[in-house]
Amino acid sequence: MLAWLFGKKTPEAHDAPETHAAHARIPVQMHWRADMALPVPDWQAMDAALPEDADAHLLHGYYDAAAAHWLDVLATALPADYRQTGTKDFLLLSAQSARESALVLRSCTQALRAIRSSLGTLACDTGYGRHVVLVFASQDDYYAYLSQYQGDDDAVPMSSGVFINAGYGHFASWHDGLDELEAVVVHELTHALLAHLPMPAWLHEGFAVNVERTLLPRLADPRLALYRPDEMAARHADWWNATTIQTFWSGTAFHTAGEGVELAYELSREITALVARDDEIAFRAFAAIADSDDAGNAAAIDTLGYPLEHLIEAVLGEGDWAPKPETWTEARAA
């Protein structure tokens, strides 16, 4: 089943990168958010400017042109020499050379086709316009950009890349080496293609990590692992308890610093692979309706025939592992 779900497919010939100037743009009146230090369109105002009878063709052209204008303005606001390039499916903003940008776009195109094929009907390119990829020239630029999407009192979590599901969904990274960036592209593009579903964070990350490891087998090489399986099992046993498991189910474990975030990603990978291995049809049905409000527990009972705590028991043994959404308000505020 994992070969079907997360299987690597042979990509078709990639689209040749081209400059965004090669695309004819429709006239767009840009509206900008006043609360952002770097340029970010006010997508609600952009939506309101559309005619009520706009068809899919017009919507795609409108949002694609708006995204291209946005990247032009963002390029001038950033300190390095950023430029925009694109293909049929992607717009890329980076400070890389033309050759490096072409390689990134090629990797994006191949990843998109492979992930679409692997995920099947679960994947959806929701919305209009091309996928936007931001590759920042430094970590300072990257975190300055991400900080705009955080609350005033929230620290920006450390990351190598992120899918920003706000307004016009897009993903960003600070890596400029192709090997590192390729993994970020696969991981974040998986999130983008699943963003239309209500699935909980643990399942989102389980999908992304498993797809990443399957399409890029070097990442699953046990010789590169920092911990032996028995060592990882011991770390799980030391960390997870009736309290910390609720941060896993609620999703807050994936956005906090420290050892917990690493273990949350590993646990999500293990239990996603476990449930996928058992029953292909049931797993697809589960993934399609799993809801973040209860971590997918009701969907698990309906489609898999057992509650989510059974998955944790398979990895950690018996314990108080059931999702308890009534406790998450405090956990999410912590």
C-alpha cells in the first residue's frame, strides 16, 4: 500500500523555465496590507475587486497576474538581488543564478507530478494561479518574512521551509543548495496539495514526511539516522505521556522549540505509515475526512474501525493516549 500511496513515479519531461515577462498579464489593481513590513497583497480586497460572474479562466489569469506583480514588488523590497522566473505551474522568487533557478523549477515540476500521481484524488491544486515559491538568500530575510504571519507575542519557530496557507498559499525556504531545497519542496508541496482537506496537523506531517522519504530515498537511509531504532523508542517512551500526547493531537507540538517537535514528526511518520500499510481503501477514506477538531478520531472510528489511541499503542504501548479536544484550548494558548 505504501508503494501505491507514497510510491515514486517516473516524472514526465519538465517544463522549460522562462521569465515571467513571457506571460501576458491581465490588468490588476493591487491592494496591499498595511500591517506588513514587507509587501503582501490584501487578498480580501483583491477578491472584492473581481466581477461576480468571473469564470475559472478569468480567475486563474487574475490571481496569476496578481501573484507575479506581488513578487516583482517583493523583489525590490528585499536587500539582495532577487528576480522572478517561472514555468507553467510555478512562480519562483530567488536571488539565485539563472542556472540554479532553472534547477529549482525543474525539481518543483518533477515533485508536483510525482506527488499528484502518488496521492491521487487526495491531492488538489486548490485555488487559482501558479504555485508561488520563495527562496530567500539568507535566514535573516526568511525569518523577517515569516514574522509577518505571527502574532505580536509569538516567536517564529525554527524551520528550513514552510507552507504559508494564508491568502494566496505559497511556500518559502532559506536553503539555496539544491539537495536541501529539494527536500523542502517535496515536503511543503505535499502540504499545499493537501491544504483543501480538514486533516489534523499530525496527519499532514505524516503525509509530508513519508512522501519526502519515498521520493528522496536518501532521506530514509538508516546509515544517516542520528538514532538507532531502540534509541528512538527510548526517547519516545521518555517524552510522551498523557499530557504531552495532547500537544501531538492538537498540533501544537509541531510548532514549539525543543526535543518535542522532532519526536512529534517522527511519531507522525510512524503512525501514518502504520495505518496506511493496513488497508489502502480505508486509509484513503480516513485521510479524506479526518478533521483537526478531534485529531481525526471520529473519522478513524468510522473508516478504520478503531480509535486513534490504538495507533499510539502500537508504537508506545498501553497508556492514556486518546485525543481530548476539551483540553486543547489551554494547550494551544500555551
